[in-house]
Amino acid sequence: MSVNDLLAPAYEYFFNWDNYETLLSCAYDNNDYGKFGWLLLLTPMLLLILFYKVWEPMRRQRLMWLIILIIISIIGYAATTGILYNNECILDELGSYTGNQVNPEYFIFQMSMITVLYSFIMSIIYTLIIKRFSKHNSHNPF
Amino acid sequence: MANKKLYIFGIGGTGSRVIKALTMLLASGVKLSNGFDTVVPIIIDPDIANGDLNKTGDILIKYQNIFNEVGTDNKLFGTKISTLRQLTDGNVSNLSNNFKFSVDGSGQKFGESIDYNGLDAENKALIDLLFSAENIEADMTVGFKGNPNIGSIVLNKIVDSTEYKEFTNSFNQGDAIFIISSIFGGTGASGFPLLLKNLRKEDSKVTNSNIISKSVIGAITYLPYFKISPPDEGEKVIDSSTFFSKAKAALSYYQHAIFDNKTLDAFYHLGDHSNNNMTHAPGEEQQKNDAHFLEMAGALAVVDFVDSINNLNHTIKEFGIEEEGKKLVFENLGATTKNKLSLPLSKLSLLQRFLENSMSYLLNSAGDFNNEAIKKDFYSSDFYKANFSKFLDYFNEWLNEMGNNDVSFDPFYDDSQDHDKIMEYIKGNPPKKSLFKNNAKGDIIIRELDNIANKGTYRFEKDPSKFLKIFDDVLENQVNNLLK
């Protein structure tokens, strides 16, 4: 099973299939869920390793951790938007959008927000693991 | 040979203050060498309410409480301080457990203590020849107020006290004795030669007298190093203008009674010609003289005595500094003194500053030290609140008093620097800074605390011991970096 197959249901769960079938198929056919998967896997891991093992802030540690999570979310949001705007199928849908069907731009926004949600969840999971290897933030945020 | 004891007799107010200084040095990590691992301070002062004596007693008790919790293998608080009662395991019930030596008759008028009114006419006449009417009426509750002729009579009785007997009982082969006194006052000037005479006397009725009389004995005597301001009204009870004449007379006596007879293995004398005025206080709780650099130099004499104990030959030593000045810092001291003092004093001072100014940063830290090694409730424990923190307050007060005195020893900047500049505290030794790293910040200490806590080196120690050992490692490293 590919990452694309694995992650597709996690995104599609939030949409009404009947209305979003075309756009969701565009994302699936272009292997975009696979890209989202690697994005969700690598971005929080990389940034949290940098946070807990390299930066190791000493002041306002919880706030700094929260800022890192916001950065991870912004990266997730921007990357998802970028990936979907580079999907030719979705671009075609955007070009042919008349106002009577689902708005592809709103779809891209929704997909990006779902990535933000999963980025946040992944960050929490990574935090629980990586903070154990930290010396100065081993109890950050809890 | 290990496990040797050093008995330190501190006579009078000066004796108390030098013992206080020695306690501060031992707390900061100065160690005695040649197998001496226990210090037994014995304070002889008839003025039992003397402010200096009581403060020193409190400091010693706090030191003991800390030592008992943290154990022996530490640099900070690493030397055992014991009372005579503790040496006897509490077997002698009427023995005080507070380092103070009871002086029989000290709460009376001098005349009462010698039963002046009960003497026959011939003896009365003899006493009248030796003592003035003022002497006979003198209230000894506050000591001998600069009258060694009174003190020599009263202090001659100390050999009959329970404390003295217990001292002789606990004395072992290899133990040594050091006596601290001032030559220009009353208690110290009279007490020192008497004590030495009794220690050197071989008496079959006194336990271990044969060992004690042949033991290594060192002494420090203070020449005048402060003056006393006259009291606001009435007659002067202690007249500092007589200090030098008293000192000369006493030295002359010491020459033939002590030096010519070679009864001392090492003699240190210290003095200063600074215009250092102490407020007039004849005794009791009013007598709280500010700590003075010379008292710390006296404490160093104790350390030097032990260091050179195998090479003493009736040695007489003076203390000197490299550069004379009114405000001394580490750089002004001689190389040996500087090496002895700079690291330990800087470590304990940094610890005091850190715990005072950076505690909130430490308690908010999400690191291993604050969350794994030493939990927050440690700071509300008796060990920390009642003993450790209070001792550090005394240490800070002691440093500040030395800084404000004349001559001033003030090697550190004001202790109010905030967390971000906490490492900028040793005069003449600023921390190295670079574009990307600010070594002045207290964060550097928290980082190191976390590093050691993370390694788990002291994880099996009790909290007080773990706390002290981790801090000790960090402070040693940081201060060495500063002093490079």
C-alpha cells in the first residue's frame, strides 16, 4: 500500500464524496496524498529535532515550542497549497469553474487546513518522542 | 594518616570571627591537608551573649546541618566540623553542643569570683596591689573589657571545666591544636598564654596529657587592626588608644614565656594600620563587629598551619599582600593566597548570586535538572530553607562586610546583577563574549546543570547531596573558565 493510498482516506473523510469526487480524484491521481504524507512525516520531525537537539531554547520555552508548531503548520499549509496549485487537473477545474460547482480554491484551502491539523497532531506525537532526548527541554511543553 | 582532628580554640570576639571566616572558607571548598578531615572549633568567651559569638555559633550549626545531609565527598562543605559533644557521641550529658566553652565565674563581678570580701587582710592587700577598685567591681558578664589581668585569673579555671576534660579525652595521637586570639584586648590577650601553658603541661591527672603536651600547636595572635569609637556618653570602657601599648607589653611577655621556651610550633601574627573604627560595644549582643579581611587571613593561617604541619620548627610567620591598597581584590593578593582563595570564594559567591537572582529562571526551566534531578519541593525543604539558604545569606553578609571595611576586600561586584549578567561578577575577570554566545548569562549555568543531570552521574545520591554535587561541578567549570 502506497503512502498515497494510506493518506487519501484521512483527507477524504472531511469531504462529501458526491460533491468533491472530481477534485479529490485529481489529488489522488496526481499522488498528492503521498506528497502530503512525506510532508507530514518529515517537516515536524526535522523542525522538532532542530528545536529539541540543536536550538534548545532556555527562555520562554513553551512559547518557543508553540512557535515551532505554528511554523510547522504554516509550512504544511503553504506546501499543501503549492502542491495543489501545481496539480494540472485541479488547475483545469479552476479554469472551468463557473460558480455552480464546488469552488476549487476553497477546496485547496480546506485541504491545506486539514494538513495543518495533521501537522499539529504529528508534532504532538513527535514531541512526545523527541523531547526525551533533550537536555534542556525534556519537559517542554509538559 | 587520615582522620586527624584539628582543635581550634577561638578566644574572645576575634577568635569567634576568625572561626566564622574559616567556616566560610571550608564551606566554599578550601580543604585541610595532611589527613586532617575534622575541625573542632572551641570558642572561649566569657561574654556568652556576645553577638559575634552567637552568630558564629549559628553559622557553625548551619554548616554542620548541611554537612550531615551532603556527606563527606564534596568540595563545597567538604570538611567535617564537630562539637566536643559529638566527639563523645553525647555521652557527657552536661556538655554543651554549641561550640561554646563555659567559663566558670564569668557571669559575676570579678571581686565575687575571687571571693574578695572573704579574703583575709593580707590577701586583700595583695589583691589591691594587683587590681584596681574598678577591676574588682568589674562585671564580667560581657568579658574582661580589655583587662587581661582580670582575664588571666578567670581563664586559668578553664582546665577544670567539663569541656576541657572532654577535649583531653577525645584527643588522639596525630591531632593538632590551633589557638586564635588578639593581643590588644582582654579575653584573648589573657587567655592565649594560659591555655598554651595548660596544654603544654604534662599532668598525670589529665587524660592524654602526655599526648597533648607533645602535640603540634600553632597560634595566631592579632595585633591591633581596628579602633573603637568612644561611647556616646560617660566614661570609655574600652579605650583603643591603649591597644598598642597593651600589644607591646603582651609581646614582651610572649617573648620570654613562649618564644624563648619554644612552646609553639608555629606562630602567626597579623595586624593592620588602617583607620578602621568599630562602634563601641562592650559586649553582649551589641558586639557584632563587621567581618574584616584580616580575619580571613587568620583563617588562611589555620590552613597554612595544617599544610606545613610536617615542616614546622617553631616557625613565626607574617601575612603579606602583593600590592598594598585600601580596596583589595584577588589581583592584590600574593600568588599563594590568590590560588587558595579565588576559586572557592568565587564558586560559593556565584552559587549565592545564582540562587538569589536566577531562581525563577531555574524553576521555570523545562530541563532535566529542574524536572528530573531536583524537583521544586526541594526548595521548600528544611535543608534548603532553614540551613543552606540561610548559610549563603551569612556568606554574602560576610563578603559584604569585608568589602565595606577598612582595609576593604571586595573581589566581587555588587550581588544585584540580574540573570543576564550574572557571570560578570569577579572584578578583573569578565566572561568572554562572542557574536553568537553570551557567556555572561545565567542560562549557561542552567544548561550545564541540565547536562550533568542528563548524564545521571549523581542519580543515586540523596537530593541535598545531588544538588550540591551537580552545582559544584558546574561552578568549578564556570569559575575556572572565568579565572583563566
